[in-house]
Amino acid sequence: MENMNIKVITPDKMQDFIGLYRVFEEPPYEESYTEEFIISEYNRLFNLGNVYGYYIDGKCVGMTAFYKSANENGLVDPEHPIHYEHPEKVAYFSDVTVLKEYRGKGIGSKLMEFALKKSKEEGCTKMYMRTLQRGQSMSYSIAVKHGFKVLENVEQSVIQERVSVDRAIEDCRIFLEKDLE
């Protein structure tokens, strides 16, 4: 029987995060990142809230990151087109990734369930997220399975350097939300 658990990806386990973040270089995202950017993204996410890995026999095979949409000073991410009346009670589900060879085993769902439970324990009453358009990403399928609903007419263009020259630099992201009460 394999030993599996979800635990914080601490700074000394940065390579686990880097390896999982590279999943976004694969289809459908095909985004291109420098290691310096990934490290800065880890630091940003770690300082904002929660970065957890899903470990099987000591190997990090999945990751999730989520945080309250307003920090302790009440500041909200100005890049997001959604603003809630009580952002301190709203969690933002930033990421879920699973290594290709471990997909289809329910790991993404377990990470989502963990994020939902932990956010509720932290006093959040709602969670929202951003992802590629309907049906184009793993996170979309997992979110819908767990009761997230698409926020109609709320979209955001994202410009990102791509791994493939055949992939457009700009794409459209949609937002979904779920009540936690």
C-alpha cells in the first residue's frame, strides 16, 4: 500500500513546486516560465496563503494553492474582475496540478476537496477560481464536479509567453464560484 498525504510545500521543498508548476507548460496551457518566475510565484502564493502538495511514497505528484481574496490589510487582487462585498470571507482557488502519469486517479479531486474544506475552516463562505474556457482544462472539470458554477459574462484575457509558436499568446479565462456554506 502506498503512503499518500497532503502537506504544505515548504520553502525547502521548492523543487516539488517547480516540478508541478511545469505542468502548465503542457497542453492545453502551453505556458512558458523561467525558474525565477516559478520561484517568485511560489513565494507569492506561500505568503498569501496555502500551497500544498499531494505526496505518494515521498514524491510530490500533485499541488494546489489557494488563499483568501483579501489579505490581512483588506487588499484585493486588482487584476481580477470580481470583487466581493466581504472579500475576507472569500477564497481564491489559484492552482491545481497533477503530474501526467498520476492523472485519472482522483488526486485533483482530493486536492480540490482539501482546499474547499480548509478554506471553510478558515472562515470562508465562498470560493472562486479562474481557468481556461469550458472543457479545456483539468481544473474546470474538477471544479464543476465539486459544484462550482460558471460566472456568466465574467472573462479575462491573459497574455502569456507560450512553449509552442502554434499556440496564441493571448487566451480567454473564465471564472467559477461555489458557496461553502
